[in-house]
Amino acid sequence: MDPRNGISRIMEQETVAKKTKISYPAIGKGRYGAVYLGNLHGDNVAVKIFTSKEEASWSREVRIYQTVMLQHENILRFIAADNKDAGTCTELWLITEYHENGSLFNYLSDTTLNQEALFKIAYSICCGLAHLHTEMIGIRGKPAIAHRDIKSNNILVKKDGSCAIGDLGLAVCYYSKSNTIDIPSNERVGTRRYMPPEVIEDTLNMRSFDAFKNADIYSFGLVLWEVLSRSNITGTPDDYAPCFSEMVPHDPSIEEMRRVVVVGKRRPRLKKEWEIHPFISPICKIIRECWSDNNESRLPVLRVKKTLHSLLHSGDMKI
Ligand code: ADP
Ligand code: MG
Ligand code: MG
């Protein structure tokens, strides 16, 4: 993408951002800045505010959201970007569509899921990830994108119970024509709890874009497990707890994750009753093939999408 296009597009959006009023306190907090509920022409929007120290993260996330053809119902909708003079400092704003159900993490904490709700969440995340991962060739094509921080906090739940993938700040793009990955970064990034073995061990092949996509698939498998853990299909579910809660403390270190995931080869428990249920057991199989130790043997997202789609049909589910 020509960076000048990006900048001029940001300029056009400035007027939109200037008209946005935000309310306090923050509705969400992540690694960078905080997210506020905003009001733009009477509509709710979400405003993620970065400090000027975090400019690189802001401009990276904005640039990814502005990727041609990124728009998809299961990717958080970008509205505008702006920088605001806030007196003593400059605030960098990223405005997106607001989802009152909050993140999947928030949602699963107080909601249990029936079969249709479960499939709607699982299938919609899968569709969003498939859209990200798939390169579209042509003048108005899109690069393949790997997210690199798939987790329940970075997925929003829409009013109709389907999901949108957000927090694209760590994503990387791949262009097959030039066989290039846009930031050949050597750092280990992502959230430790959701890191696949090869990221924990720092052995991910940075030259292979498939390796980045397969790392996303591992994390997606963990998210699917979290979703399954809140289903009421085979009985009353346990309280929501993120994956590996029984095995590592809050904010685990790399070493703590390494002991569990790499050395112990442990994964969250798939319950016996799930394994014998006609619609849940195929999901258990998907999860196992997603969180496999071996980066290369994980399922491609389009394969997961196809399997979930055929399950939806065989179950005559309306989602
Ligand atoms: P960070 O990059 O700092 O992790 P995120 O984009 O993940 O920031 O946002 C942090 C939290 O803010 C999310 O986990 C979610 O709870 C909330 N949030 C983010 N975007 C939205 C949105 N569009 N609608 C509602 N809540 C949101
Ligand atoms: Mg986040
Ligand atoms: Mg982020």
C-alpha cells in the first residue's frame, strides 16, 4: 500500500474524530492505552486512546485497519483515526464500531451458551480469521494477514451473538507477489497464555508466513475451548476461566508457560461428556488439531470453517 494514501485517508477522517465525544471511565483496558465509549452524531463508537509514546503501535494498528478489502462482518469495523492535542500531551485515537457486549472474555464470564449460541460464536470467529488469513489477488486485493494475538479479550461480541476480531496492532501482512512479510520482526509477541510452543521456544520460522498463520490457529483452538467450556449442552458449565487457569497463575511468565505447554505438553481438559456428544465431539476433534504441538500439522482455517459449516447444516441450526 502507498503510505501516502494511508495518511491522506487519515486526514479525511480527522473531522469525524473531532466530533466524537467520549465518556469516562474507560470500558476496557489492554496492553496499550484504554478504550472509551464515544458518541459520534448520536451513535455509540469505541475510542481506543494511545499516548504519543505508543505512536508506533497506533500507526501500525491504523494501517492494518486501512488495508484494502479488510472490511468483513467478523472483523471489528474501523471508523477513523486522529491525533488530538490534549494540553500536556498528544492523544492518538482509533475509533471503531462499539459493541455493548464487550469482549468475548467479558461475555463468557456471565453468559452460558446453548448449541446455537456456541456455533454462532465459533463459526463467526472462524470466518473472521479465514478472511484475515486469505490473500485476495487483484488490483483491489488484500494481503494475507496473521493476527498474532488471538485471545478472548481481543474478540468482540456483537448484539446478535456473532463475533468480530479486533486489536489488530500486532498483525503482519504477507504479499505473495513479492514473497514478503511486511514486518520481519524478530521479537516474540502476543499474550503468553495463548502462545504456541514455537513462540514460547522462539523457534517460529519468521520467513514462513504459514508458520504465523498456524500460530494463530493454536490460539484459536484455545479460544474454542474457552467457548466450549461455557456451553450448557451437556450440563451446567463451570464458571468461566481462561485457558490454562488450572495450570498457570495470572499473568504467567514464559518459563511457567514453557513448563506446561512445551515440557508437559499439557492442554486444557476436554470433558468426557463432550467427547460423546454428536455436535460437540467434532468440535473437540477440531480443537485438538488446532492446538497440536507441531506448527505444520495444525488445521488450516478454511478446513475448520468447512467442518463447522457442515456441522451447522447437519444440525439444522439457524445461526
Ligand atoms: P489493547 O491493544 O490495549 O489490548 P484492545 O483493542 O484489545 O486494546 O481493547 C481492550 C479492551 O477494550 C478489550 O478487551 C475490550 O474489553 C474493550 N474493547 C475494545 N474495543 C471495543 C469495542 N469496539 N467495543 C466494546 N469494547 C471494546
Ligand atoms: Mg487487546
Ligand atoms: Mg493490542
